[in-house]
Amino acid sequence: MGDVANAVNETRQWRRLMQWAELGAIPGDGVNRPALSALDRQARRMLIAWAGEIGASVSIDAAANLWLRREGSDPAAAPVLTGSHMDTQPAGGRFDGAYGVMAGLEVLTALHDAGVVTRRAIEVVAWTNEEGSRFAPGCTGSMSWAGFRPADSWNDVRDQDGVSYGAALAEQLAAEADLPRRALGSRPFACIEAHIEQGPLLEAEGRDIGVVTGIQGSRWFTVTLQGQSAHAGTAPLRLRQDAVQDMVRAISALNALTADPQDVLRFTVGRINVSPNSSNSVAERVVFTIDLRHPDRDVLLERGDAMEAILRDAVKTCQVSVVENFHAMPAQFDAGIIATVQAAATALGISSSQMPSGAFHDAQFVAPIAPTGMIFVPSRSGISHNPAEFTSAAQLAQGTRVLAQALVALAG
Ligand code: HGY
Ligand code: MN
Ligand code: MN
């Protein structure tokens, strides 16, 4: 098995990641490559070409998830799955998601170079829209594949330019109509996703690999406050229905609800849309997002369920609507897969530590379908969702070697 890990090529992996990073490059070594965009399709075409060089087959499903497959000696055996996502945050880094897809490709390429045929096929997937920043929520590709939600659940969700998810998905499928179509949904034998940690723990502990034990739960809400626009100079404050002032009251009340002295709970208001968004017109409408996370299901349910009443009580003059558009409970990874990843790191003499994931990942929607786990590589200063996100070529290659070792162990 070690010969496949040894065939992992650090330079090739890094060079290809940097080629992807040029697609949507933004200052500071960042990347802005939205899901279902022309840039996304350019990056996918590069992946398709690299897969073709090693004889891996390529297909696409109705959610536009992109699948690479390297055949095994036993075509009847369920495949081993790896992969991640290629879409980025608007001010994203070069490695979030992209690394996990590239690591999968690199393992297939190492198998090819080493002339090793596994019993089970190995598949690499690039999931559609993991980030959920262009079209909320995230993980719509993996949720569609897993049957967690019907695949058409988000067709009417619109991006900031008014383009619907359904239209963007149709455009992607039309642009990639040359690819063989595969059914939506499958049952892999096992799954391991490689990803950057996006936090500071591995660097702080001086460890090279995170053996991920599970993923904390996430709930997303969209809050709309509908007031009335008015003249900033003439409208008396006592008569105003000011959506911005009500937003301030609402967020202050939510801060009190989500206060946590242990700093475990995560509460974020990341997006605020104000209209008419003019300095001398009272805001008639505010739409803001809530991202709530916690590793304990009961806390996540209790705090999240309390939000709407707290909001309504805090808001003074506007109409309130609260819609929950993402409801992902904490996921526990499979003990056997955790042990397989741990054993792979140990066999390669690579330091590791077991840890939960603060970020959500597509793997959490695979976990109910097949035994699933994840491998983390360190993030410099724990920075992610930021152009300064960085992991070195050597650290990435170590993660890919552990992935190769674990996938080959599972694929036989
Ligand atoms: O938001 C997340 O946790 C993931 O990085 N998209
Ligand atoms: Mn990610
Ligand atoms: Mn991300």
C-alpha cells in the first residue's frame, strides 16, 4: 500500500492547485470562484482533462455533481468515495474545498503511476455549491445526492444578481451536456473527504494530520424586516418604521440569547442587505442572515428554536419574517473509518490528532449513507474564508499520502 502513498507527487498537486487558483484570483492570493459559474466550469474542464490523462471516467448527475471514477478489479463491488467542493467563498482562499478534490485526483494519479489496481473502484466527486454563499444554503449538491432534500428544493433561490439556482444549474448541465449523465444517488462502500482544518488546532499542537471525529451542527436562518422608507431629514423618529434600527434591536437580542461563556456556540450575521440603501432615506427593508452552530444537538435546537420569538419581541416597528433554510444536525463519523485514517497516518509515520470539525462539509450528508470520515491538514494561523488561507505544498502532500493509504486500505 505504501507504494501508492509514495507515488503522491507534491509538486504536481501544488502546481495544479495553483492553476485552479488563477480562476477567480483576487488580491492577496485569494479566490472568488462562485458555484455554477463560468469560472467553476473552467476549473471543472481542467479536472476533466487531468482525469482523462489517467483513464479515469467522468460523469455528471442532475445536481451537477461531477464524478471521476478509476475502475477496480471487481466491477460489482461498491466503490470507495472521496472528494470535496470546488466553489469558494467570495473572499475565499486557494485550498478550502479545492484541496479535497485535488487530493482525490492525486490519489487516482498515484495509483495510475504506481500501476496499482484496487479491488473496489475509487470515485472522486466535486460536489455542487458546498459554500452556499452564492445560493444559500450550502451543500445543495451533496444534500440532493443523499436525498436529504429533494433536488429541486432550491430552484427558486436567487443570488445577489437575481439569477435563480434552477437557472444556474440548468446552464451548468447544458454546458456539460457532453459528459455522460449518471443517476443522482449511489451507495459507496465508504467515504473519506480531505479538507484543510480551517482552524488553529493542528498548528498549535504541532500535528500534521487531523483525524476528524465528526462535524458540529449548523442552522441557517434568513430574517426579513419590512418597514417603511421615509425622508431622513423630515420624518420624526417616533413615526418611523426603520428596518435598520429594528435590525440593531434584533441582533442585540440574539447576541444575548447566544451568549456562551465557554465560547463553544457560534453565532454569525454575515450578510445584511438594506434597501433602499441610501444615506438619506430611512431603510424600508433589511434582510440579514443567521449562521448558528453548536456540537450539541439539544443546544442547537433549543437556541435556534427560541430565535423567532426573541426577534419578534425585540423588533418595534417592522413586520418580521424568519425562514430557516439550513438544518444540519451534528454528525458523528464512523469509528471504523476514524480508525482507518488513524492507522494510515501511523503507518506513514505522520503525526496526527483526533478532532471535531467546526466547519460543515459535504461529508456530513454522506455519513448517513455510508461509513464516512475526514482528514484535515493544518491551516496557517487557523485562517480560512479569507484570501490569506494557507497550507504548504508539503503539508498538503502529507494529507494526500494519508488519504491514499486509507483509500487503498478500504478499496482492497
Ligand atoms: O461554512 C462552512 O462551514 C463551510 O466552510 N462552507
Ligand atoms: Mn469547504
Ligand atoms: Mn468553506
